[in-house]
Amino acid sequence: MEYISWSGIIQNIVDKFKNVKNYLIAMKQLIPIGVLVIFVGMMLIFIGALSSIKDGKSDSKIAVGGFIGFIPFGFANDKRMLYFVIGVSAIFMIIWFIFQR
């Protein structure tokens, strides 16, 4: 009959909790960085819109991309930008699969 070391089991649970706690603290530190990136992006869009009003011409090209499941998709009004967005989406998908393991 084996002796079960409850103190070892409890210590293992406590160690796992400390790792989760450190992970959550690190994630909380990333939230302000994400908000800052979104804010900078909005400011760049606003500045771009104002600069096109000043010049009097509007030759804007836009592209949007992402994932549905494992399939990258994209929408754009320029063929080169569409290829770029789908390529970037595919690269992010590959990075996701690599770091998921």
C-alpha cells in the first residue's frame, strides 16, 4: 500500500495557481498596449481622412481581412491589397498554429 503525500499534492496545486496568477497579471499588463494600438490606428485614419480633404482628391484603397475557422478571407477595392491582406492573414494563421502547441 502506497502512502499518499497530501502535502505534495497541495503544494502542486498551489504552484499551478501561482503560475495562473502570474499569467493573468501579464495579460492585464497587455490590455493598455492593445487599447493604445487601437487609439493610434483610429488617429491615423482620422489624419488620413483630413489630409484627403485638404488635397481635394480621394484615391483611397482599403482592405480588411481575417479568419473564419481556419480559412483566411479578405475584402478590398484593390487586387494588390487583397493579396497582401490574405497573405498577412495566412502568416498569422501559421503563427497561431505554431504557438498553439
